[in-house]
Amino acid sequence: MQNNGYQRYHIETKTAVDIVRRPSRFRVRVSKHRLILFLIEETFRHPTRKKLIFSRPCIYEVFGRPVGGLAPRENLCVGCLRCTTEHPNWVQIHNNMEFDRQGDSYFRTEYVDAVNYEAQTGRIPVKGAGYRGKFGGEGWDGLWTDMSEIVRPTRDGIHGREFISTVVDIGEKPAFLTFDERGLPVGKTPKIISIPLPILFDIPPTSVMSNMLLKILTRVAKESETLAVVPITEIRKFGLGGSHIVPLVTPEDFEMLLNLPFEPKMIEMSGGDDMLLAHIRSWFPASLVCLRTAFEKQFQKKLLHYYTESAIRIFHIVANYHGKGSNGEFVLELIRQAHLAFVEAGCRDEVTLLGSGGIIAAEHVPKAIICGLDAPALDTAPLIALQAKFLGECAERETSRIYLPKKLNIEWGNQRLMNMLASWRDQILEMLGAMGLREVRRLRGEMGRAMLEKDLEHEAFCEVSGYGS
């Protein structure tokens, strides 16, 4: 019999191997003539001990081929340096410069490597030796999450011992509800859509906009029950459809909405044109309306203006791919400014804040929510999961040069992105469980759950002579 009861949200993962060979992390440099001389010397020294002669100084099978060190498998090297320590005369391990050149100055190699692993396996990238990097830095690295509020060690959403919700609400939420004498609501009621994952897909860069990529993004959005923002021109051009697609319209192309083959749950408008807003609301009264705007000068006043004058309740605020606003400020602070603007106006719970730009790792999602977003939208991270290559610095949306592999296909791309979403959701659950929270909505704007490195440094060293100079 079919079970129509409650089903726990789950993303199915399956290994999706790389379709383009990725550069190895290390280069294994073997002096072949010295290796041959060493083997000859070992043969004369231990003529009866074949096992010793043909032993390989690597537990990771780097020298596991029949010819051993004459053809090392560099992709298996983890840089443990055992071979170099035991045989420094004929083998050396070096960093692979090609590996270090992946991504750009913001989407650095370590992020590219982590996203590729998540997309390939669907698992959380954990290093057995522990974290060996810096514990602070610029951007998101300057925000530390506070795990000191652990209330129950069994609160583990990954393994199912206690349920943790990752559902977020997008929509118009009135400040209060009014009921009549029969107990029925009167007046304005909430108009929201709930998605089980606090992640959306934003429009891809112009350089990679294609039928194949948009079909992958929209299909993944449908299967993961989230939303994907797609320009209305591309929807019409490639014949896309489904309520999981959020059309992005401008004052120049909004009339294409009349020919939409489906009724969207939400429509995103670029720019705050009053005529455009009136047309959208008259043509699609059941659809939510979202205003897309940039992190520009005095954007907080702009958001409050459209809240009061145009009754817009959903805002999608966009930074560049390096997480910078038009004034060069990082998105972490910009999100906090947007959140606090509505808090100070006393209407934060009535609006939904979405954000794009600079969110390239799983940890950035809960950090962005802590700063004040209801849900972030991804732009470049899905492309890296699909093994895209950056050509130069890719910061601006219109001019970034990014290339997808020629072997890209829908089935493979779909599985890679589903794996990435599953891994990112598990990492969100890990953070919520460590904080003792049972739902991600409780995390929004909870700066008490976070620590800023610059504030802690100032508190610790402000009285030290020369600090800050």
C-alpha cells in the first residue's frame, strides 16, 4: 500500500566521478636512473629477499603499478612524505602548481577541492589529520560560529536520532493576525511558500548561460524542492517550465510573462518600476513578488522605501561573485546592515531577505543566515561542482569568463549538484546540532551564536601598545 503519511526530507546521493581529469595535488618526482641503481644494489645486497626488494614505500599505492616508481600514480599521493623520508636520493614530492591555480583569488583552490569532493561523493570533506589551516582571515573566515550552547549530545540530524528542520519560509508575513468571533482569520493572512532547504539557485553567469546548464539547475531545483532564478528571456528561448522556476523580469521584457506556460510560485523583478510591479500583481495575483537589487550606496533606505511605498515583502540583494558591494564592502557586513535596517524599523519578521554573491562553501550558508538572510542563492559554487574552469579573475557577473566541460550532460550534472546539496545540508545540520537548535529558522540574525575575529582581537589587544597601528 502507498504510504501517504509524513516522509522525512532526504536527498539521495550517488557517486558521480569527474568527467574531466583534475590536476593532482602533488607532483611525484622520481629520478629513474637512481631508482634503477637502487634496485640493482638491493638485489645484490639481499639476493634471496624478493619481498624486501619489491616492497613499495607508499601505503596509498602511488607506486602500485607493476613498474613501481618508474610510473607513479600522482593522483593517489596525499603528501605524507614517507617515500621522501625513506628514499630522499631518488624521490621528491612537490606541490602541483596547476592544482594551485584552480579557481581565482576568491574561489581559492581549497574551496574548489572541497566542492569537487562534495559533488563527487555527497559526503562531508573531513581530514583525518584535523584542520591545519588558519583560524581566521578576511571575509567569512573572520566570523566564527559559537558551539558553546550544546544542550544534548544526541541531537544529531544527520544520523536521525533527533529531527532538525532545514525548512525556510519565503513570502509575505503580516505583523499580526486578526480573527472573527468564529475563530477564522480575517484581513491579510500569510502568503508564503516553504522550501525544505535554505538554498536557492541564482542565475548563472552570461558566459555559461546555456540550455544544458539551465535544464540541470531547474531539474535539481525541482528534485530538491527548492527554487531556481532564471531570466524570462531564457525561459522563453529554451522552453523551460515548472513552478520551481522563478522568472527574472525587467521593464524591457516583462510582457513575456503573458506567454508563460506555467504559473510561477514567485516572480523576481529587477529594479523597482511601479508599472512593472502593477502588471505582475494583476497578471499573477497568486504569485509572490520579489525585488532584486544590488548592494549599492544607501541600499537600506531603498529597501525600506519599497517596503512602505510598494508593499514589497521579499528582497533579493546581490553582490558580485567575490562578495563585494558597489562600495567594496564585504557581503557579511552588508547582510547585517540590511537585516538591522528592518529590525530597527520593527518589521523584520514581515519580510524575507535572500542574498547572492560570495557564498562558495557549505559553512557560508549558516554564516549568511546568522548575519540576517532567510536563505542564500548560489551562483558560482554549482559551476565548480560541474567542473567549470575560471579564466582569470571572475568577480563581475557580466564579464566573468567561465567555461564548462564539453562532456557535460544532464544526468551527470544533476547527480553532481544533488550530491553537493546533500553534503551542504549535512553540514548545516552539524552546525545546528552543535548549537542545540532544532530548526534553521531560529538561526536567522542570531549574532549571539557567532563571534567576529576583529572584535575579539580588539577586546584582547586594545590595551597593548602599538595594536592597530
